[in-house]
Amino acid sequence: MTYRTAMALLTAVLLALPLRAAAADTAGSAAAGEEVDVKAIVLEHLSDSYWWHIGTFGGRDVSLYLPVIVRSSAERGGWYCFSSRHLADGASWEGFSIAAEGKYEGKIVETLPDGSTVRPFDLSVTKTVAALLLNSVIVLLVILVPAGWYRRHRYDVKAHPKGFTAFMEMAIEGLQDDLIKPCVGENWKRFSPYLLTVFFFILVCNLMSLIPFFPGGVNVTGNIAVTFVLALASFLVINIFGGRAYWKDIFWPDVPAWLKVPVPFMPVIEFIGIFTKPFALMIRLFANMVGGHAAILCLVCVVFVTAGMGAVMNASMTVVSVLFTIFMNCVEVLVAFLQAYVFTMLSGVFIGLAQEGKTEKKVEKLKK
Amino acid sequence: MGLLQPEPGLLIWMTLAFAVVFILLAKFGFPVIQKSVDRRREYIDSSLAAAGEAQKKLDDLQVQMDEVRRDAEKQKTEILRSAVQTREQLIAEARRKAGEEGEKIIAAAKASAQLESDAIIRDARHQVALLSIAISERLLRERLSSDPQSQTALAERLLAEMDPEKKAPEDKPEKE
């Protein structure tokens, strides 16, 4: 009953809002004729920036200006560190400015004395970096605070946690028992900390990116550099700890000899496979997060795109847009968890496969 | 497209952040939790084992107790049975003894009664003899006083009657 009333109320409010907006428009607003550039909005959200735009309050943009750290590529050299406030609105500072167009659009470029622009080595704390650091702190808190409880109670066997610590214990134990143990196999204890770190890191980043206002909303895992590092980490773990059987399977697989002797078809395919596995991990996470965010943004933009099409159209499309956005957000929460799970699971499976030879060897030793 | 080109700066930041997070969590996070949970699991397992042991001991004790009880029960019946036996034995013994005693007493009484009755009979016979002698004396005296011949005949006849061994003819002359 209350659910139905709430839904009816929501629909009514959503229908009424654009009517008022339309009335205001007809009263003679400046923005009446402006077209909404959906692509720009979506790309702006998905790409990085040198400040963190918090919101526009009463016509004034409120942003968190982040530090710019660059090393000049020009002859002068040296490190430059200043607030991105100095670069706002296309301003230039110490020869650095944000390129408005061209190859380095949206990035800091250095203007050389002869007028040409080069890209300096850019170690700036961008919006993504800031969110990344914030998410890292959250991950640390989420794990280290419960760990602190265990540290305090390490001599008390009978103590059992409550609340958040208990929840985290349940989550960690569940992941270990149902995901890491079956995927990695015998050596799971060795890789469990890495896989758990990956899981919680991705999960926190995914969930934070779904929060639409300030501390969240930055699509960290939808950035190829972030997923690249995560995939690289898995790649390193897989190959550094891979057993002899794993390498033998790559360079001398169990296939008919003609597939590997004159022209090493299979070894080449297997060798490429080493890289395609983490590459797939990288692209999967990146594409899922980008896609989800783009879908949500497009659905939200429906409201503004239809603003110029009359009050009735706008009102009905607003209802559709909000309902679809709610649905997409729910799906994205699921995807946020799912992608963290899948990344962890596949990393675990690849690690387990690379480990396989070791366990076989042990079994053989035991048999002897 | 810019989206697919990783920024070197971001790569460095991400590597740094992820490495720090991983090292901190792998050192102070998950192993601490895991160790604690493992210890608790061990404790629970050992507690369960101990509880099982105690239960088993209790069961054993119960069995032992039952055995002891059954033993006691058996002993009780044994004792009761032997008591009944003893009682019956005692009673039988007493009865037997009493019977013997009674018989003895009865026999003694019978013997003494026989003796007495014999003595009485003897006495009575003696008395009767004396009386009959006295009577016969009187009779004889009366008869004899009248007729001396009949006195002799009578004496002889009487003597013959009295002496069944026919000693009369011999005695007769003596008495005569």
C-alpha cells in the first residue's frame, strides 16, 4: 500500500517538475534554444579532469581544485607543482595550460618559446587520482578496522565480532571458501590476500563510482589505466608463481608434433594467451564500468533532450527516464559486485592453472 | 580515442596506490583476520571434540551404572532367594526337631502310661485276687461250716477251676 502510494507520488512529482520548467522556459529564459550535447556530457564524465567538479549551486560552479604536478619537457626542465585553480577557464600558469583542442585535448600542455606545444610529464593528482586515493583509504579502513578488532582480541579465543566486523568476516570467509579455494586450488592460502585485495579494491571503486555526488561519482574502474594496473598485477602473479608444468604447457604443449615442430603454431598461440588473459580482464572491467555509466548518463540526459519537445512529451519521458535510471542503477550495483567477483574469480582460476603443475609434482612425489 | 589510452601519470598513481593497499592489507589486514578465524575454528573444533568425548564418557558411565545396578539387582534377588531358602530350611528343621521331641515325649508318656496302667492292672488284679480270696474265704467258711463232705468237693472243684494247669490233684492233698 505504502509502496503504491510512494510510486504514485513520485510519478506525480516527476510529471509536475518539467511542466514548471517548461513554464519558466516560455517566460523567456536564455537557455531555451540551447541543444543538449549528450555525447559531450557522457565523455566529460568518463574522462579525467584536473579539478573535481562538485556541483553548480545558484549558477556558480563549485569545484575542488587539485594539485598539478608536472615535469617540464622543455629545456628549462624541473618539477612544477601548483593548484589547478590557476589553469581554470583556459588560463596559463608558468607556461602550462590545458589544451582546448587537438591531440592533447583536456590535458596539460607546455607552450614552448617558439609557440609549439608539448606534453610535459604529468603526475598531477587528477579527479581520478583523487578518487583512487580516497577509495584506497576506504578499502584500507574497511579491512584494517575489522583487522584491528581481531588484533585486540587475539588472545581471546571465545570473542566473536559483531556488526560491521562480523559482516566483513562473513564476506572474507565466504569469498575464501566459495571463490578462492575452489578457483586456486591447493595453494589458495598464499594467494588469498592478493585476490581479496583485488576484490575489495574493485568493489569499493565500483560502488563509489555509483554514488552520484561529491565523494563518489568518479568512474575509477572505468579508466583503462586503473584496470591495466590491476590486470598487470594479476599477470605478474600468474607468471611469477607459475610452475614448471605451466611453462612447459606453453612452449611444448600436449598436441601433435607437427603443430609445434617446423612452425611453432601452438607455442605461439599459447604464448599470446599469456597476454590475452589479463588483457581480457582489463577490457572486461573497463568496458563494463564505462558502459554502465554511459547508459545511466544517457538515460538521465533523456530528461534534458526532451525538454524542448513540449511539456507533455517531456513529462512522460521524465517518468520513463527516472524509472529506467533507477533500474539501471540497481543493475549497476549488481554489476559492481559482479565485476569485482569475476575479476577475482578469473584471476584465481588463472593463478590456479599456473599452479597446477606444482601440485601434480607433489602428488607424484607422494606416490613415490 | 582518449578513453583507451592509459595516462602515464595515472598509471604511476594507480600502481603506487594499489601496491600500498596490497602491502598493508597483506601484512596487517587479511592474515590477522584469517589467523583469528582459524584459531576460533580450531577452538570450536576442539571444543566439539571435547564435548563428544565428554558425551562418550557420560554414556560409558551410564552403561557402567546400569551394569552396577543390574548387578545389585541380581544380588538382591539372590539374597532374597537365599533368605527364603534359609527360612524354609530353618522352619523345616524346627518342625522336624519339634516332631522328634514330641514323638519322644509321646513315647515317654506312652511308656510311662503303659507302666502305670500295668501297675494299676497289676494292683487291680492283686486287689481282685485278694478280694476274691476274701470272698471265697467267706463263702468257703460258710459252706464248710455246714457239710464237711461238700466242703471237700467244693474245695476240690474250686481248686480244679482255679488251677488251669491241673495241679489241683496234687495241690488238693496239700491243701487238704
